[in-house]
Amino acid sequence: MSDSGIEQIMTLAPVIPVIVIDRVEDAVPMAEALVAGGLRVLEVTLRTPAALDAIRAMKRVPGAVVGAGTVLNPRMLKDALDAGSEFIVSPGLTDSLGEAAVASGIPFLPGVANASNVMMGLDMGLGSFKFFPAATSGGIPALKALAGPFGGVNFCPTGGISAATAPEWLALEPVRCVGGSWVVPAGPLDPVRIEALAKEAAALRT
Ligand SMILES: O=C(O)C(=O)C[C@H](O)[C@H](O)COP(=O)(O)O
């Protein structure tokens, strides 16, 4: 099973901030605040027009490992690669995206919500998955049940996780990290608040 480095990225911090960025000017101060707080792995969702330029800008911040999220198809994968993304995350897994991502060799964290999704990923040679949407796909009992038949698979649960609930997820054996948007609240950029939230999240490792 080849993981193309995603497993190592998943161990760099207990929480991957899921970032929705509207203003490219915010990218560097946002990334600096997250890294200063101890969260080095940054997922910039390709949901906004500013996202690709934000990835380019954030990569200049020392210590930051910057990836693209919400990668839905091979065209978005190409955009993410062209912007210099160091890993990619998708909410689900399709043949077209999976094949293109594996062929590119980039560390890839596809979303799975059930056993069939995991089996499809394993067939592609993948071994690390985002469990999404974690809270509403059965929560911790569902992930525990999924982990049974898939020994050795790593998970990053994401979706509906907060600072309060993250420790329960991080305590599970196959969970390397969790993803969440709570570290970068919507609204005007507040680097002091982001750094404080990042520090709190970075301390969650069990
Ligand atoms: O955009 C994507 O690719 C996604 O898969 C969705 C995000 O990971 C979740 O929206 C984060 O969930 P919250 O922490 O509950 O806000």
C-alpha cells in the first residue's frame, strides 16, 4: 500500500484547519497565525476564487505545509497541482479523481463514509482517508466499526468536529488527526484569535 507521504503529513499536527478564504490578502497572516499556534498542515478549500492564489501565498510561510481541499475532479486536481499544493483532500472518492491523483503522486486524502468507499480506495493503493462527514455518518461508533475490517488504514475524521469533541476522536487507534473549520472562524481576519484557537487545537494530541 503506497501512501505517497499523506500518512506522514497526517502526523504533523492533531488538527488540520479547513480554510475557506475570501481575501487573498488574508492568506499570509492567517497561515502565520496557524503555524505560530502549532498547526502546520493547512487545507485551503477550493470553494472560493481566492483559494489558488492563497495556496501560492501561504506556501511562502516557513513551516507551513499547504494543501488544497474540496478537490472534486481531475480539472481541480490540475489547478491544485499548478498552484503548488503539497497534498490534496476531497470530500469523496471517484474513479476519475482517484486515478488522476494516484498517477500524479501527490499525497492524497480522499473522503470516505462507508466500507465500499474504503474498499475502492484500497483498490487504488490508498491507505489513508478522510472520514466525512464524520459526525453525521454515524460518528465515533461508525468509525470504530469501519476500523474493524480495515486494519492498518488511517483516518482523519472531518465534519462537525469541534475543540470539545476532537479529543474523543483523536483517542481512537486509527485516527491520526482530525479536520475542522472551527480554528479559522468566518468573518474579518483576526490573527490573534486564530493563533489562540490553533494553540488550543495543537495541544489536543493525546
Ligand atoms: O470542503 C470540503 O472538501 C469538505 O469536505 C468539507 C469540509 O471538510 C467540512 O466542511 C469541514 O467541516 P466543519 O469543520 O464541520 O466545518
